[in-house]
Amino acid sequence: MKNIQSSISNLKYLIIVLGLIVLAWLLPVLYELLSPRTDRMPFVVYSCLDSTFIKFETSNKQVRFIDFRGQEFTKAQADSLLPLFSFRQLVAEGRLPDSLYGVALTPKLIQQNAFHFKTSPKQLNKPAVGLYTMLESSSGRVDLQLPPDVFRLTDDGLEFIDCETNTVNRAKSLSFSRELTKHGFTFPVQLIWGNGTTRKDYDNGFLLTDANDRLYQLKMVKGTPWVREIIVDRQSSNPKWIQVFTLEPANRALIGFVVDDAYQLYAVRANGQLAHIGIDAYNPQEMQISIVGDLFHWTITEYTATDSRYYAVDARTFEQVACAIVPDPERPLNQRIERILLPVRLRFTSWRTQLIAPNINDD
Amino acid sequence: MLKAIFYKEWLKLRLFWCLAILVHIGLIAYLLLSLRSTLLASGIVETWATMIGRDVLMVNQLMYLPLITGVCIALCQWLPEMQIKRIRLTLHLPIDYTASIGAMLFCSIVCLCLLFAIDATVLAVVEQQWLPRELVWRTFLTCLPWYIGGLLGYSVTSWCVLEPQWRMRCVNFLIGAPLVALCFLTAQPACYIPMFPWLVLALLATVCLPFYSVYRFKLGKQ
């Protein structure tokens, strides 16, 4: 009995520990509320005319256009330097050049070749539903329609579930699984990505990798499976893929992007060929990426924990044209003070993931 | 003696438990009926596509109900004991106070777990008629931290109410409330998976704390 009494009197230490945990969590939250962070990432686009990056910096609700050499431009000058980015304004003012690099410019051509791809670790690191929508890629209609089923991945194939009856459609499941196996696909699926929305012009289906890290494209054409292996044209051994993305850009030149375990980014061309994109490294678990593409160049921006990296690559060859690595500015005084005052900062949310988990000093 | 304590708790809380069961079943029925009406009105294909593509589970109204139930049970159970210091009678029973208070806590925690299990079972059994197992499981994983929050709410409220001193009661609240808030940081589906072991640890820790409040009461802290 005395043991129980002394254990209960020792519960005061448990209260102290719980109190310290709560303080380590709430004090940084309160500190942040009192001194909010104002660091905002500038939007950056490569100017093919000036061969430099131009950043759009917003301060006091005013947008300033500055290149990486420090030269500031007026809005009209920036529009002229970025004719493919600001083509609507230039068309309205009658200032759109007739041609650029020997290519006759029309608003339709510019619009068709423009695309924006953006993703972040937080968007990728979330619990997957495990159900996917396979749209009909060739219905003959302009608008895409939702299919009457969804599919799940199993250890030995795909399993289509009819929405109305909530039962497995064995015939369709078998047909898609067999078609993949016929193309050398080894189940189970390792990575898969598709855009299940009908709010797009057309459908590229899914990019998926198999148990041997081979890369495939799968889509549904007139109700039947359509499979293509994406051949890796390299002397070295088959790379291990760590991330795949499927895209549907307006010019239909790309199927998507893939990333290997050496953090190299590749574009999957519409003809099924893989092309290395000339940037140093992209780690989807650690970096936020934005790709702003136009007719001639892509501006690729990567935000890492320590710097921002800007690349311009040729839109056809994907070779690097320009690169700028800008280290993050020194932490503002309030953040340095926070680190001294609060040496242990406990958080349950993170910029890396949507999952809730305890993280210590993960700023 | 323990049987008598359980009977006393039953007499004290039976009305509240009946009310809690009614409210819980009512809300679950409402959630299921609104899901059914969405499936009928918007179409099954469209509803599934929304649930898969936009991460919507249609159970958000359930979020704070377990917490409200847990807090109310604790208030109904312990406030009458503390108001006119009736707890002294319990502490003078011919069994150790850890056994009598433990039996009272055990009673309510088991009943809360049963109530939450009924909720989750009814939700899962009916949902699986209309939804694939992935969405049913996802719904369960989304609701689970809210149910743990209900149990945490019960034990933290019991800890605060049983505390004899107002000053310490405030300290207990300042420590306990954030622990409960941990279960409600996001309504994003299934995002609490890595957090479950920590929430269970927090629950085990807070379940012990009402004993410390009673220990202080016995020491004569006023």
C-alpha cells in the first residue's frame, strides 16, 4: 500500500514533464504569433531576351521587377523583356513581337506552349487514399467524363470497383492486369500518379513503376487498357524511381516527370522517350519545385531548406541555359532571439508533411 | 464493495448516459442520412470522385462530439462529489481510495469506449454498403483522434475537478487543455497515423492524474 501511495505522490513529476512538453510546444507558437514571419518567396521568370532571371518582388503592395544583376525595370519594360509571359498585355498594347528566334508568334501558339507545374513535400507526403480514377482517354468527346468505377492496387494486379454496386468488376480488373503483365510489368505497383480530374483538356492516364523499377504508362482507350513501357536510354543499370508525376500540358508534348534515387529529374516526352532535365538535383521530399514553361525556355525554381535555386532550361532539349543559386538571407533578429530563448521547440505540424507527428527544432 | 460503487455510478450517471447514447446515435444517423442524400442527389460516381480527389469524408460534424461527451461525463460524475465534499464519504469506505476512485474512473472510461465503439461500428457497417473499404477505413482513421480526444477530455476534466485547490486547478487546466487540443490540430483525413502512439501515451499519463488530485485532497489541501 505504501508503494502505491509513494507512486501517487511521484505523479507530480509526471505533471512537471507534461507541463514542460506543453511549454516546449506552446511558447514557440505564442512567440510566432507575436512576431509573425514575413519572408515571402519572390516569383522568378527567365527572360530569353535579356538572358537573365527577373524576379517579381512584392513589398508594401507594390510589385518591383528586378533582375539578378540588381537592375530594376518598370512594369512596361518587364513586359517587353518577358514577351511570352506577358503576351496578353503586349497584344493589348500592340507590342507583341511578330517573331522570336525565327518563330512567328501568335497568342494561340504562346498559350499552347505555356504550362505551370508546382509541387511541394507537403503535397506529396500525405496518406494516400489508395483509390484511383481511370478516365477514358479517347472517348471522342471534347469533355472528359468520370468513369463508372475506380481502381485499387493489389499485390497481383489492379482491381476495379463498380461505384453503383460497390463490387469488384473482375473482367475489367483481369483485362488491365493481364495487359500490364503482357508488357513485362511485375506487380505490385511501386509508384503511381495520375490526374483523376475531368477539368483538363485530355488525359495521359497514369505513370507507374513496377516491382523491378521499370516505368510504364497506362491509360484506357475506348474501354480497353493501353500500356507502354517508358524505355530508359542509358548505359547504366535501370534507375530506381522515387517519384513520378503525370501532366497534361496544352501542347501535348509531355506525359510527365520522373525522379530517380540520384535526385535527377527527367521529362517523359509524348513519344515515350525519357529526357534528362539539366538541373543539379531535385529531392521531392525536401524541396518545393515550380516549373514555368514557355515556347523556348522553362524556368525551374527549387526552394530548399537553405537556398533558392533558379534554372532556365531549353524547352526542347532540356539543357541548362542559366542557373542562379541564391542563399536564404540571414535569419531575422526575432528568429535568432527565438532560438536562444527557446532552445527546444516542439511542433506537431511540419512544412514537409501533412501528417501530424512530434518534431523537435524543425523550423 | 466495488459492485456497490459501480451501482452508485450507474444511479448517478444513467440519465446522462442515456442522453449521450441518444445524441451520438442521432448524430451518426444524421451523418449517414446526409451521406446517403449526397450519394442520391449528386450521384455515386461523383461523390466517390469528390471523396477520393478532394479528400472529403463528410464526417467533420462529429469532430467535437466525443470531447463534449467526455467533458460532460466528467463534470456530471465529479462535480456533485466535490460540491459538498461528498467525496469524503467515498474516501472513508473500507477500501483504499485508489481502488474506489479507480473503479469510478474505470466505469466511465469503459462506458465512453463502448459508446465510441458503437459510433464507429454503426458508421463503418452502414458506410461499407455504399463506399469501398479504403474510404471506410480512412473515415475510421480520421475519427480515431477525435475519440481519443474524448477520453483525454474526460481524464483531464476529472483531474481538474477533483483538484481541491483553485490555483492548482488552473495549472492543471493549462497543462491538460493543450494535451486535449493535440487531438484536434487538423481535420485532414488520416493525418494522425504517426501520432497515435503519442496520443495513447498522453491518455495513459492523464488517466493517472486524477489519483494525484485525490491524494492532495486526502492530504487536506484546500
